[in-house]
Amino acid sequence: MRPLYRPRPASHYRSSGSGSSTCQVPEPQSIARALAGHEGLARLGRLLHESNRRMAVVLPALPGTLSRFVRAGPVDEDGWSLLAANAAVAAKLRHLQPHLEAMLAEQGIHPHQVRIKVQQQG
């Protein structure tokens, strides 16, 4: 198990520029670098990218303004979830589900199973 706190090396910090002050500030990092530097966050970033990629593939199949009421959900080893804003949108997505799965399969995206879930209001 990793310790909860690991002190950073002195090279990680820079002087605050106030002269005699010993206050040190960490070097700024881009969000991408911070995500890549942490294993858990890097995995989360990859899953988010994969979910957005799948959404881009199926978006053209969503009729009219339906896409405004559908959000990309989580990806796991069994498939991908689409989050519907309400039960009516979920019903329409269930009618489209075979077509959406075929679109993902055509793009070589596996597993291509699509789960439809009604998004919880909170």
C-alpha cells in the first residue's frame, strides 16, 4: 500500500520570488501532464476519451434533436452506456440500439454492446 503522503523533492518547488522568504510553490503543470502522471487519472482519461469516441460514432444515427437528451456514459469490459434524459428518450434509444451496436462494430470498436440507462436527476 502506498503511503498517504510522500514529500516532494526540493527540485519540484520553485522560490516564490519574494527574496528572503523560504516559501516554495510547486511548479505549475498542465492538466494533461497531471493526468498522465497519475495512474488512476490516466486510466480515467483513457476511458473518457473512449466513451467520447463511441458517442461520435453513433451521433449521426440519432434523429432530430434527440442528441440533446443523450449523454455518453461509462465504458467497461462489457460495453458502453448511453445515458438518456428520461424514459421516453430511453425507449427511442432502445429501438435504435441494434443499429447503434452495428455502427460501433463497423468501426471495429469492441465490445460494441450498448446499454441504455435513464440518467438520475439530482
